[in-house]
Amino acid sequence: MLEDSAASGFGGQGNREWLFDWCPYVPESPSEKANFDIAMIECWKYEDDEPTKKYELGGFHTETMSSWLKEPTPTRNGQQPTAGFKVAVVPCADSSQLPYLANSEIQEFNAAFGLPYFQKHYSSIDCGACGMFLQPDNSYVFIIRRTTDWASIGSALRYDPKTNIIRGFFYVELKNISFAKFEKMPEQFMNCSHPLLLPLLAVEITFETKVSHLAKNSQDLNKIEQMTGYGLSTSENATDSQNDYRVLVKGLGKHQSQLYLALATITSSRYMALFLRQKIQHLSGVIPEECQQKLAPACHMLDERIEFLLSNIEHTYMMGAMKERMEAQQTVLFNLIAQADSLINVSLAQDSREMAVSSKQDSSAMKIIALLTTFFLPGTFIASFFAMPLFNWSEPELHQVANSHFWVYWAVTGPLTLVTMAGVIAWAVWNSRRIQLLQSRARESVFGEEAKRRRARDMDEKQSLETEMKRSSMSDRDPYKKYSLFDILNHRRRHQHDLATAEP
């Protein structure tokens, strides 16, 4: 009975939950009143009778679900089934890698299926893990933690070799993997009644889902190759289309991220398949001999299935050379962007050259105007100066030509000229400092504190270099200074002082 199995496995002495009990982590769960559907799947095989199967969807908070969890193993004509399973498929919360169950509901599920409270194992929540644990009643618990990939499936199953029955549940994200993918699980178990077939089917569902995702990525990659004009999907007559290559780079980066995530999930599926293959061989040597004989054909079939799955996974890594083609397209796009930028730079250079020619023509015209102005400036100034009413050219004597108020002109012109020149010089100094301040702010905004430290270090080096050059120039200018009378006397005094201090 299920209740007896649960009690003997996780109650009293020899409790095997020590791996999960030590962790103080408590899983975050939805409210107690969460309502959602669960797939209830079971299949039972009998010695000389037709097998029975069941696939039913029902809400978790219903009497049907509660009674189904408490149902004992069905018998046929008083005989226990020779093999069978009873599993539930539970959806995951959107932001969690755990089943969409409250803590009390998780414990209810674990108690009903005789499973440990493995959800408390914190380090395997996001990265995934797989393990097999021998229980005190010689049953085995298989735990497969799902990864953060939406296609990953978690499994928690308990196998009793004495009855050849497996119980437990799977948890998936229903937005991406529907209940319908588990509908054919009973038919598969009828053909190969091995307990490890169930987790292997979950691994295959994850793998097939990621392969379909890779096929979509391959189609998107073909479109990118058509847009760039380089790749398998382009013809010899393909022309360079006017596409926004930067948008293509962004899209290609997204597809690369999806590709690497898919390959990581496929690698995880490979590890799980290898783990299941290893445990199939292990179970073949430790379960009772009677059970070994029953599982021998199923073991052989399952080993062949895993071998084919592993081969399929290895070939998926080379599927359409997608990784290499994406890297090639990334290089192509960067080269196309560089070529487009080069063409823009060439166009700008041509425009700059034309502007330079136009500016040169304007400069030549301005030079001619300035030359003519300079040529006529003395005559114009002299004519204007002598035409002032301060001069009376009708006087017979030259010294009488200038008016007695002629000094007023110089009294006004001189100070005004000085004030004007002082204003121009002050404006030039202020404008130069303002430009230097703007340049320093621009450099600081670009380079930050590193630029300040670099400039300070350069100034220190410059000052030290200038000081050293001054010293060397002084020594070069006066090479005989050290032989002056003052230096000789100082040298003798220091020598006498050293001798005096050296005497005992």
C-alpha cells in the first residue's frame, strides 16, 4: 500500500531525508487557495489480463484529486499488478522552478507518493540536478530538478522493486509544454514496463521541444542570410539590399542567446540520459532476481532507446552548423557596417573637400577686398582727416590752417582708442579662458577621474623634467663652479668634520 510505503520510507528510525532536512531554506509558494488543473496518469499491467490506463485532467482543489491520491493499488481478480505507475503532472509557477503548490500541498504530494521534501534543496533549484536515493524499505527515489529553461521538466518518482510500481509527479511550465505531451505515456509503458522509462520520456519531451526551437532559429538564420546576401540561403544573383544592419545585429544576438540556451538545455538532457542509463545498469544488479527477470527485456529496450537518444543529441550539436553560421553572419554584419561607415566617411570627405574649395575661393575674394581696402585706406583716412572743419584751408599761412580747437580731437580720440583696445584685449582673454574651461569639462566628461590623474602625472613629470634641464643647463653654463674658493673651503670643512667624528 502507498501509505505503508510512505511511512516505512520516511518515518521513524533510518530517516533518509537527511540530505534535504539540514537546509533552512523554505520554498516560496503561492497561496493556499491556488486553483489549477493537474493531469492524473496511471497504467497497470496484470499477469494474464489486459492492462488498464487512465489519463484525466482535474482541478487540484477537488474531491476527485484528493480521492485519486488516496486510492490504493488496483487489483484484478485479487491479483496485484505485475507493473504499473501512478503519476501527476503539476504546473510550475511563472516565476519559480518549483511546482505550483503551497508548502502544505507540496508536503501532501510528497506524503502521498512517499517522496522526501526535496524542494528544500536550494542549490539545485535553478541549475538542475539528478540523483537516485535508496530508502530504508529498499525502494528508490529518483529526483530530477528542472533548470531555468522553460522547456525543462522536473521529476520526482519513487520505485518499489518488490511491487515493480513507480509513483510520483512531474512539474512543467504549461505555457510551453502542454498536458497533451504526456497523454501517450501509458502506451509507452505498456511496450516497455521499466520504471526509468517515465523520467526518460520527460527528458525526450524537453529535447524534442528544444529541437523544434532550434528549427525555428534555423529559419530565422536563413532570413538573416537572405538579408545580408551572404550564406546558404542566397543565390549568385542576390543584390545587396538596403537593410538596417544594426537591427539585424540585434536580432542575430537574440538568436545566438536562444541557441546557446537551447544547447545548454540539450547538454543537460544528455547528462540526464547518461545518468538514467547508468542507473538502469545499477538496478539490474541490485533488485531481486525475480524482478530482474521481468525487467530484462525492458532494460534492453530502454538501453537501445537511450543510445539512440544520445546519438540524436550528438547530431543536434551539428544541426545545420548553426553556431558557426551565426558567428559567420555576425562577422559579415560587422564588415557590412564597417563598409557602410567607410562609404559615409568617403562621402563626408568629398563634401569636406568641396567645402574647402569653396572656402578657399571665399578666402581669396576676402583677401582681394582686404588688399583693396588696405590700398585705399591711407588716402581715405587722409581725405577724411583733412576734410574736418578743424582745418581752414583758405588761410594764406600754413600755420593758420589748423583751428584753435584742434586739440579737442586728440583729447577725445586718444583715450577712446585706449579704452577700445583695452576692451578688445579683455574680451580676448576672457574668451580664451572660457574656451579652455569648456575643453577641460569636455575632457573630464569623456575620461573622468583617470584623465585628471593622468594630467596631474604629466604635469609633475613636465615640472621635474624642466627642473632637471635647468640644473643641467646651470651645470653646463658654469662647469668650474665646483672649483670656486667657497666650494673648496666647504669641502675642506666637511672633510675635517668627518675625520673628527671618526676618531675614538
